Amino acid sequence: MKPRKAGLLALPLLLLGGCGAAPDNSALARAEARQGEEAALNGRIDCALEGAKHFDRTCTLEEMSGAQTNILIVGRADTGYRRLAIAKDGRGVVSADGAEPAKVMIVKEGVIEVAVGRDRYRLPANTTGAR
């Protein structure tokens, strides 16, 4: 029984030994990218609704095939949804309904930010070759 207690007493010392290590920023960036990809695969995307400054992963994303183009349905938590048409001319997406236009900006490789009114959405996108 005493060897077990000695092992338990050493555990906090081992845990404290790792406290001084600096974070590996590249590992953190890879983990964040992986989480973003997994969330998109699970139908969740980052959004900032009603003029919010910060994004959170509370919006949903579904894609529907249409006769002319594919439509993205972006769920706005409990406040409705927006429909975005995937543009075939390289613009990214455009508003599929409503009077408010979609403004698209490339955030980083593989991610665009779409602003419609006071709402902003971060969507996975093919940004290779984009200007």
C-alpha cells in the first residue's frame, strides 16, 4: 500500500513540471483548424449575429442542390435562417432571397466571411486561385 501512496504523491510534481512550458502556437493553430473543419462537417459554423463583435460556433449550415445552383441554408440559432446561392462566377456566394446583398471577403485559406446586413458568417470555401 505504501508504494501506491508514493506514486500518488509524485503525480502533482509531474503535473507541475509541465506548467512552465511555452505553448506550441503551431500545434494550437492546427488544433483550431481541425476543430473548425470538424464543426463544418457537423453542420456548425462560426457566426456573429446582430452586429456582435465576436464569433461563436452557434450557426448551422446545410447545402441543398438546386436546378440552377447549390443553395446554402445558414441557420441563425433560434432566430431564423438565410439562404445563400453559391456563385459560379468566382464571387463566392450571393443572397438567394431578401433585399440585402451578401458581401464576401477571404479571411484565410479555405475560409470566407460573408456579411449580410448586421450578420457575419465564416464559411468553408475553396479559396485557391482567388484574388
